[in-house]
Amino acid sequence: MRVDRRQLREIIKELKKWKAPATVLLSLYIPPGRPVSDVLNMLRQELSITDNIKLKRTRSAVQRALTAAIERLSKVPKIPDNGLVLFCGEDMNTGDFICLMFIPPEKVPVYYYRTDKYFHTEFLEEMVLESNLVGLIIVERDAATLGLLKGSRLEVLEEIEDYIPGKHHRGGQSQRRFDRIIEQMVHDFYKRVGEHARERFLPLVEQGKLKAILIGGPAYSKYDFLEGDYLDYRLKKIVLPKLIDVGYQGEAGLREMIMKASDILKEQEYVDALNAVEEFKLHLAKDDGMIVYGEEEIKRALEMGAVKTLIIHEDLPNAYEWAEYAKKFGAKPVFISDNIPEGAWIKKTFGGLIGILRYRIY
């Protein structure tokens, strides 16, 4: 089974719940190109020495995990292009057993085998980090906000402030001297914002994850910041050409900027999610019968082909299954989180699942 990043996020969440009082949980990472026979031989050798484990309960749990892993891997003719990952283990308190084998969304970076008191998910966790990030900068003469757009999530990285006085009106020499001081203070502040942007964004550029930077702000500040020598040249290369007029700082400002730039950010999940939630709220306010909620009602509407968009809160335990079910009947699944405005309210009030209809069905 090949999994995407969203599925992998759910798998990691599940694996992290498993703990054991002894080293009985098996984690196996197989990179592409490794012969299946080599891995099977290693597992069989590990199984052959389990008789040396003194505690019977521990021995039995390890043998069960190894046997299940061998059985699963024996059915694989060749390691796939992205490699294989396998987790098998027993909850020694309840007797529950898990054995998962799948192809991850990125190539397995290492050949790794371990039985431990927990499953080793660290090599997978890098894979769930979004690889199509957008950096966000709102800048004015004495305040700035840095943020990151990660799929359907918006993260405020930092808010920066300084005190810079307004215009001086005395005239003459005093006026010019005061203006020069203010100009230098603004220059120093822009430079500070640029340094913070470099620290936050450059590592993501070097990792190949940050694809673009969107800049906004009031009046001419954003132009002065971009045209001045404040932003690292490597970041400047990926600045989107459209600068956005924004009247706020903080999370509210970032949301405003994203919505105003929706035409150039149309591939971003966050924009999709915001638009879907706004459409849902509009239908809810109009009470026009164009929304559906409740699992049974949604299922029935999907099967009729009446659902245009299915809004799914990512905390739902069966979120991915609902997404696949929506696609099956021609509906577009849109994931939201508590990070989206009204996300927590939708989860609490509607169970985290809402359908927007193509036509009224009641």
C-alpha cells in the first residue's frame, strides 16, 4: 500500500500511541534497491536467537512481531522505488496486535531495524512536513509579522515591533535632522526584519521546501522593504511579483493577505479551506438548504451525487476514509484544522464534517 502525506500523518499519530514495557515493538525501514532476500535472512536470523530471551511473555511478543514481519515481507517480490516501511508489535497489556507495511511518500533514507519499547517513526516525520511552503511577510515602518503557509495550516512565526516617532513639524535644520534620524531608524528596522526573515526562511529554501515568499503591508512600506537591500538575495529570488495591501499585523493580517492573494495562491490548501468555510457560513446564514451535516445524512447525500464539497476536520479519526469516499462520488474533499477560523467551532458543533451541496435535496 502506497500512502500520501496526509495518510502518513495519521499513521504516525497511531503508531505513537503504542508503548511497551519491554523491547517488543518492531520497526523496519528498507530503502529502494535492497534485495528482499537479504532482509528476510536478517529477520529469520533475529527470530532464531529469540530463544535466548529469558522472559517468556517478552519472548513470545518479539517472536510474534518477527513472524508477522517475515510473513508480510515474503509476499513482496521487489522493494518498491520509494522503499518499504514495516511496523509490527503487540500491546503486552491487552494482547492487541498491529502490523503495518506500506510505501511512504518519499524514499526511505536508511536501512534500519530495531525492536524497542516504542515504534521508531523519526525517519517518517520528516516526510510529513509540507514540501510546498510559502513564506509570509507583512512589513511596515515599525512593525512586521513573519508567517508560514503549510498546506491547510497557517503558522505565525514571529511578530516584530519597534518604536519609530512620526513626522517632525518644527521646520528648518531641526526638521531635516529629525527626518534623517527617523529615516535611519526605519532603515535599521527593515534590516532587522530582513535578518529575521533570513533566519526563519533560508533553511527551508536550502531544504527545498520553501517555494515562494509573499510580501504585504500598508502604503509604500512593502515596496521600500523589497526594493531596499534588506532581504537575502536567495529569498528575493522567490518573492511573488504581486505585493499585497494589508491593514493589520499578526494572524489577522496574514489571513487578510492570503485571501487577497488567493489568485496566485490557488494551489494552496489553506485558501481552499478558507473559501469552503466562507461558502458554508453563507449558506448557513441564508438557511437555503444547501448544506448537509451528520454522518448518515452526509453519506446519503454523497451517494446521491449531491455533494459538491466535503469539509473534513483533520482530527476526525476516519478523516482519510471520508476523503476517499467523497472522491468516489465526485465530491471535492477539503481538510480544515483548528488553525482555520471557525475550525474548532465546526468540529464541536457539526462533528467536524459538513457537506456543501450542488442542489437542494430536502
